[in-house]
Amino acid sequence: MGRPGAGRVRFGRNRGVNPGVTLDAGPLIALDRVDRRVLVLLARADQTGAPVIVPGTALAQAIRNPARQARLARLLRQPRTHVAPLDRVDATDVGRLLATSGTSDIVDAHVVICARRSGTGVVTSDPDDFRRLDPNLALTVI
């Protein structure tokens, strides 16, 4: 775990962030690989009733065979899980964020928009991209 904070499960309460989480594609993929860090994070969200936000763009990046991705399918069926679509308003906000940050990853920008709107931190395996989009974003690195 060479990165500072890698594997640390936190919900950002100390940073004024809601106790829920917004998931990037990395944690969704890790869930089906039975990554203990993601399992612990989701178990804690379940225990506390914290919302789990899954941007539709991140889901599209992670889902390949729903019949074989049982853990991901189970997460999506949970009442605390919200799949956020990329609608007209979010698409416009994503485009603006990409323009101001000088980046081009639509999925990452949508994750940031969803996290900002829900007031949650982001769980990711790629923190550098998110730091370029929003240096003040609360991140949990897995």
C-alpha cells in the first residue's frame, strides 16, 4: 500500500462531509474481486445507514456481466444505494468541470459532480485524477 491513506476506511466526518460515499469505478470492480477494504467500507455504510452513490458513468465502466457480478448486483439493489444518471444538468456540469480543470475523463468528473451534490466523499483507486478535478474533495483511497 505505498500511497498515504491507502486502505483507510473513513467517511469524512472530520472534514464536514456527509457519512455516505460516492463510488468511482475502481471500488465497484474491487467489490467483485472481494477486496476486503471495499467490503469493510460497504459494511460500515450498511451499519450506519449511510447512502452509497453510484454514478451511472462509473457503473457503466465497471459492469460487464451482471449475471456474474453478484456482489455488484446486490449493492445496486440495496435501498441506500442510488445510481445517479448522467442527465442534461449533470452533463452540462461535467463539461464545465472538465473545461475549468483542463482534464477529459467524463466518468471522474461525473463522480465529482455526484459527490458534491450529495455532500459525500469519493472512494477511488485513482486519487490523482480527482485531485486535479477538485483539490478539496474528501477522498478514501482503496
